Amino acid sequence: MVRKIGRTMRFSRLSAIPLPVAIIAQLLGVEADRLDDFKRWTDAVISVATGPAREDPIGSGMLPHFADLFAYLREAVKRRRREPADDLISLLVDPSQDGVRDQLDVIMFVVLILVAGNETTTNLIGNAAEALIDHPDVLAQVILGGIEATARLRAGAAVTAGGTARLAIDMSKAVFFDAQTHDRI
């Protein structure tokens, strides 16, 4: 039991916690060196909204994190209005998309995505990892399925007239799958 808890905690620390914030930050166009800031800001918002700082938000020391988050986002919105990039903030401030959104609307929407997306995805990944640790037979199926799916998506794939997909994983081997069930043939 203790070993399982240690593996789950290690997985959460290394993958479940940083992965969602990294993806959301990338979608928003946040610089890679600001990921730790985004995680800290998200944790502060969650703490005040539903966690221990809810009882005393001012005394909790979380409010400076809110100020930092809003200052960063205010500057990001201004910058994207001047210099659009290939990210969600630029899309949100682009007047050709659906009119002009004011700065506060964009900031609040970004905070919603950051907090809700990060918190729920972190919990989902952690819960899935724990479930897979509890059920190694399912884990083996997931790993095998992931390998096969990757081979289908990344290797040269061809579907034959009979509905069988041939995957050339390397030039000397071929794996055959039923196109409907994805079962090996």
C-alpha cells in the first residue's frame, strides 16, 4: 500500500501536476519560463475558491498571487492586441472573430480556462494513474493499445480492400489489424 501511494505521488508530481498547466499555458501563448508562476497562481485561486484560504483570503497570503496573475494577463492582452501570435489570447482579442472583447472579459475567461482546466485535468490524470496501478491487467492493455495506436498514427499505414490495415513499423516487419475492431489479425 505504501509503495503504491509513493508511485502515485511520484507520478502526480512528475506528470499529472505539470502537464495540464504546461498545455494550457502553451495554448495561451505563455512563455515556458512562466510555467511555475502559472502553477502557483492557479493553486492560489483554487485555495481561495475551495481550499484552506477560503476562510481568510486576505490573511492567507494568496492575494499577491492574484495581483501577479492579473498583471501578467493584463500585459499579455495588451501585447496580443499589438502583436497577435498563434495562441488563444490572440484569438480572443482579435476583433474579426466576434467583435471586440474588453480586457477584463478576456482575463476572466483565461483565468477560468487556467484554473478549471488545470485542476480537473490534474485530478483526472492522477485518478487514472491510481486506477491503472490498482489494475495492472488494464495497465498492460492500455500500454499495448497505446503502442498499437501510435504505430497506426505514426507509422506508414495502408488499408487493404478487405478492411485490414497493414502497419509498417519497420521495413522488416508488418502488423495486421482489423480496421473496425483494431484487433490484431
